Amino acid sequence: MKLPELAQRLSLNLRRANATLLRLFLRLVPSETHRVFALTLIAGASCGLAAVLFHLSIIGAENRLIDRAMNASGTSWIWWTIMTPTVGGLLSGALLQYVVPGARGSGIPQVKVAYAIKGGRVPFREAVGKFLVGVLQIGTGSSLGREGPTVQICAGVASTLGRSAALSRENLKRLLPVGAAAGIAAAFNAPIAAVTFTIEEVVGDLDQAVLAWIVVAAAIAAGIERAVLGEHPVFTISAHYGLEHFSSLLFYAALGVAAAIISLVFTESLVGLRMWFRRLTLLPDWAKPGVGGLVTGGLAVAAIYWLGINGVTGGGYGTLSMALSGNLAFRALLLLCILKLVATLFSYGSGGAGGIFAPALFIGGTLGGVFGYFDTALFHHTGNELGSFALVGMGAVFAGIIRAPITSVLIIFEMTGSYDLILPLMISNMTAYALARHVRPTPIYEALLEQDGIHLPHRSGRMAHALEQLKVADAMSTNPTTILASDTVSEAIDEVGNLEHSTYPVVDNENRILGMISEARLRRLVAESSGSERVGLHSDARPHVLADYPLVRARVRMDKAGVRQLAVVDGKDGNRLIGLLTMSDIVRAHAQAAVEAGDPDRTIVPEFTEVLEDVDRDSDKSRE
């Protein structure tokens, strides 16, 4: 049997197996609301296990790769420490370029795009790719964290469960933050901060319908993480930290200002360096993460040679624990803060796969320790000021970079188990957040997306102005894949089962639009019946637009109808389908208009070209 025939038969068997399981699931749980709750429980447990496995895999890779390199005999450790992250970056770059391009970056921007534009669809392929590349790159020493990738991995798990259960588009979208919250809860052992981060960063507002599911999934994932890895915070602090001297508030406020400055330096440098790497033509794209690994390896050697300790590679949690315990000298704190910042910029900016959560906490902890020394030198305070300032610094820099102010407070409490620095933490965090936001209103994740030509809908002030100048005809797809109303449900599944779209126009023999039907709806119908019914009996009516409508008018119509695609009909014959307009079309048209206008900060770069293509495939578009 030839390979294409084998692949086709395997795909057919998988669809039949999924239909059988779906039929059983629908019979056991007939209500979709109950199905979503059941999937929330399954997603919480599955994401908790996935996050723990990812964590343990990174630890295993670090022990066998970068740690072994740094402990090599003689002077060979120098070359091994430099070469290990370099080779890891090259291998990761090749995988990201040719196998899983959607796994590049931290993972948070991809999840935000999936929620805001793609209807909650995160391909399972990307989740698996993120897992493997993340283990490889972080395990070989790149200065990146595991938390962002964990969010994308767990969002992919939740999305896959939702698609397998043929959830409606609305509930599939709501299931995505469930996976994201479970990932954060398990990665940080911080379920409360996971809920607030998901609301602040992924959802963007308080969706009452999804809040309960997020809380349940986060609690389950954190419970599994604690059952496997133990009930302990990420950082164990033996001393009791609190505000012992009110005069220290002066330096806590100054720490907030410094955290805002270093946050802005980090954000501006990361965006600029990332664009510089994109424009670099001396190296192929797949080799550029190797440059980040080379720089990181060199900086790690410098840290070990000058200070006798590491902290540059990976998340640096071990060294950060020393800072929180007040066991690092002033020189070590200052140098590690600078070295970690530079290493992270090159590791991420060169196109690697890993997060910036852990590096942000490390930079903040070392910066806070520096201010702890200032406090003791000026006021001659004794006690635990060094550790207290390091703890507050973690939250302040996190607030300045990530721009999640509530999470920045809660995550420090949960990660350390210390609740006695509320006032200093609030002062420093809010100062850093307010100043950083005033100077640069756009948060780092959205700045990275906008650099790649993707403008999230909830930040559409500038977008609406641009869309007023564009017509629907400038963005629509003119050759959508359609389903005949006279086809049976089984015939429709056979026709579109191998495609990656989610919803298709239903037309008659004269190409007149009758409605829309989702692939999930088709699979539910097959599971519930024999599949012999005609598709036209089950299509849903949707609003439509004309080709000469302004894009902003089409966007408003999408929002009011709660859909992500609109049929485009002939102005003379209002029922004849001439095209399809989706949210991804609007995003692409806006980005392309920016390119043509010559705005260098909104030029589409290769990293998210694949994301826009995924939006086309995974959104409610059906382009041939």
C-alpha cells in the first residue's frame, strides 16, 4: 500500500474512532454546559500532568546538558559552557524553522492571538512542538523560562480536548483560558495568581461564564503539581520578612522607579533586538537562535569566572533563591542583574522558544537586592533587608514588564509563602507599573504582536481608523470552500474532514448562500444520528456584508453578531455568495496596509507569518 493511501486510511480510521468516542460522550453528557464542565475537570488534570512533565523534563535536560557542561574537568568547562547553548540554539532554530514555526517565542502572544482571533484554537502540533523545543533550548542553557511555554502547551491541550468533544465555537474559546490558567497554576504553584493572570492578560476582562471554570482548572492543576513535586512554594525562605523600618519605604519607592526604568530598557531592547535579528541577512533564520545561545554561554562563563556562581542560564531560580536569602554580595547582584538581562534579550530576540517570566523575576530579585544594600548602607538597618528588597524587586520588575499589576502582587505571595511585605510590595509594584505604562502604554506581549503586524481586536483604536480606509473587497477571500445544502452530513464530513477550517458556507446549486455550519456541528450530527440528513436542514443563518462596505463596518457587524466570519454577497443579487470575510482577513489587511504605508514598527516579520497563516486555517474561513 502506498504511503498516501496509508495516511488517508489512517486519517479515516481516526475520524471514525473519534466519532465513536464522541457519540458515547454525547450520550453520557447530553448538555453542552455539562460537557464543558466535564472537560474543565479533564483539562485541569491533563494540564497539571503536562506542566509537571515539562518541568521535570527541563530539569532532566539541564542536569545532563548545561550543568554537566559547566562542571566539566579542567578548563574544558569554558568551551562546553559556550558550545552547549549554541548547539541547542541551532537545533531549536532548525526545528522552529522547518517543523513547528508556531512554537517560537514565549507562548503567551500565541495564546492571546488564539483567544482574540482564532476562536480558541491552538493546534496540538504546536503544543507538542513547544514542549520539545522548550526542553531542548532551556535544557541546553538559553536564558529563558518555562512558564510561558507551559501556558501554550496547556492551552493546546485544552483546545484539543474541546475540538475532540465538538464544542461550539463560543465554548471552545472559553475553554482556552481554562488551559492557560491550569498551566500557570502548575508552573508557579500559584493557583490564585493563575486566575488573575488569565483574566488580566489572556481574557482581558471579567467573563463571569468562564471565571468558575478557570478557578476549578487552576485548583486541580496546582493540586496535581503539589502531589507530584511536593507541597512547597517555588522559593523556600527561611527568614521572616516584613517591613521592620518605615524609613525603608523611601528606598522601596526608589526601587519602584528603578524597576520601571529597567522594565522599559528590557522591553525597548527586546523589541529592537528582535527586529534587528529579523533584518540580519548574514545568517539563515534557523541559525540565529544559535547566536543567542553563543552570547548566553559566554555570559555564563563570565559569571562563573568573576563571581563563582551561575544564574545566567535557564530560569536561574537556584541563584535567585540565594538573593532572596540575602546570601549574595552587592557586586554579584549588580553583575548578575546586567548579565541576565543581556542574556535574555539575546536568547529571546534571536528567535528562541522560551518565556520571560523567570528572567523578569530574576532581574527584579537582583535589582531589589542592590537596593537592599543601599538601604543598609544609608540607614544602617540590620536584619533581613537584603532578602526583603529582593522579594519586592521581583514583583516590581514583573509588574513593569508583564503589566499584570494584580498578578505581580499575588504571584510573589504564592511563590514565596510570604505575606508580610504587602505595603512595600504595593508601593514598588504600582510605581513600576504606572511609570512603565505612562512611558510605553503598549505592554510587551502586544508590542511583540504589533511588531509582527497583528493588532488584537480589544486594542482597536488605531485599528478602527485604518479600517475606515479599507473596503471588504480589499480583504475578503473570493474562493471559499463551500458545502452543498443537498449533501448528506456524512458526505460533508468526508469532503471537509481533512481540511483544517472550522466553519463552512452552505450553498445551493446556484451558489446562493443558505447559512453556515461548523465542522464540530457536523461531527456532532454524525455522532447523534446516522449522518444521512441533509446539511441544509442544519445550517445556521448568519449576517452578511457587501464588497463595498468599509472594513470597520464589517468589524462592528461581527462584534454585534458574535461571529468571526461574514458572508460577502453580490450587491445586485443579495443571496449569491461572492466571498468570505473573517477576523483573520481584517488583521491581515490592517497589517498589510501598515506595510504599504512604510511603518517599520508594523512590518510583518517571518515569526508571525506562520501565525497569520494559522489564523486563516483555523478561523471560520474556508479558503481552497
